[in-house]
Amino acid sequence: MDIKQLKFLIALDETRHFGQAAARCHITQPTLSMRLRSLEEELDLPLVNRGQRFEGFTAPGERVLAWARTVLAAYDGLQAEAAACRGNLIGTLRLGVVPLSSFDPLPLMQRLHAAHPDLRFELSSLSSEQVLEHLANNRIDIGVSYLERLDSERFDSLAFNETRMGLLYDERSFNFGEEPLSWESLIELPLCMLTSGMHFRQSIDHNFHSRGLTPQPLLQTDAVHQLLQAVHGGFCCAIMPLDGGAETLADHLRLQPIENAHTLAPLGLIMRRGAPRSALAEACFALYQKSPKDA
């Protein structure tokens, strides 16, 4: 058994296709199949359900896959740790960020990459529950999520400033002047929102309901890019974090502050406390602590 076999197994899980997994690993499909069969023979277990195409993993295969991710994460962490001891950072910093976070990870990644050109990044959009699950399972190094009910014995955290809210709209279709908007003034607008149950949506609903207001969104979606497309097309407006930079993503977008707009819980950086500690995560934390406004 070697690391490459585990990488092949994980690539198959992520692509769900033999040919695509082989292409991702820069090998031929027959070579991929041969190496996976070799792994099955060594473990004396069937790992993959095979037919005309990939049909999923067997029950033992799912268990082995979980261990493969852990082993590979430990291997990558070992390489990163050794490089950190030499004063360098290498590998891939894996970040999981909740949708509509007020934290823009781009400046932080730019500064880390400028100091460590061999560093790469993997950015995932995850729910608040998934962020903690992925951190615990060592599938991400850093999370950006809400800090309510965070288990401080398992995770370290750095709180951001309070998230403020604004109304995102296309100036070609709407005009709201210069003053902050009231929640009462929003109720009659065509609004697009994240689907109910998502954390940022819960904060929006709380701000409406605490004032006796019931929004009737024109569009609900769990995809932020579709929400932005709908706003840019003039179809609707959207309540967004003020400091998330959404208004810079396309021409004619404007973000108007909403008065007395608060989220239900603070947002922050989260890192696993348990060993093995990620050298990349620690560098990310240190950089943000040193200069949070610029990071």
C-alpha cells in the first residue's frame, strides 16, 4: 500500500467516474483500475462496486475511504509541518466558509501566497454544521462560521467584528437614495433570499419577525451565485453582509446599509485544537491576529 493508491481512491470518490479520476491523477484509466484492485487484494476486501461504470463504494470501501482521507491528511500535514520547521509553507490550505460570510478570504490568501509562493488553496462553501464536521474530521484546516455553541475544548476561534447588513440592488432597476434603509421599507420590495434554515437567512427572518413583519421573498435559493445573478439582472434585491464585497462583483451593483441590522451570532475563524495541529492553519490564525483588518 502506498500514498498514491489512497489518492486514487479519494479521486474516485470525488469524481465518481473512473476516467475522470484517472485524468485528475495524471494516469491512464487501466492503471487506476489496476492500482485499486491491488489495494483491494492487499486489504482482502472489495472496495468498489464495478459495472459498466462506477457504481459507488462497498460498505467496507466507505470505511476504508474515511481512513484514506485521514492518512492522506496526516501525510500532507507532515510535509507541511516539516516545511514550516524550515521556515516555509507548502501544501494546500483548505478553507470552509459559510454562505454570505462577511469575511472576504481573498486578502488573507493573497498575503499568505505572497509570503509562501508554493502554498495552494482549496475553498469550500459549507453550512455551519459542515464546517465543524469537516474540521473535526480533518477535511479542512480553517473554518469561517458562526461561533454560537462552539465547543471551546475542541476548537480555537477568533471572532470577527459584528456583521452588518445592507440591501444589494442594481442601480439600473432600483434607487434608494443615500440614507440607511428601515426593515419596514424592505417588506414591499421583491426580495431574493437564501433558503430557510441557512444561518444568514435565520438572522434576516429574526430582524423582520422581531418587528412584526413577514417577508414574502420573490426568489429563494441555496446558491449564492444565482442570488447575485438575480440581483444583477434587476429581478430582485437581496439582503447581504455589508463587508462581504458583493457590490464589487459586477457593474451597477450597490449595497445600501440597513439600520439596526444584526446577525444572531458572531462570526469567526475556527481551527481544530486537537493534534495533529495544522501548520497552515496556525499560520493563517497568526496572520489574522497580527493584522485582522488587512488579512
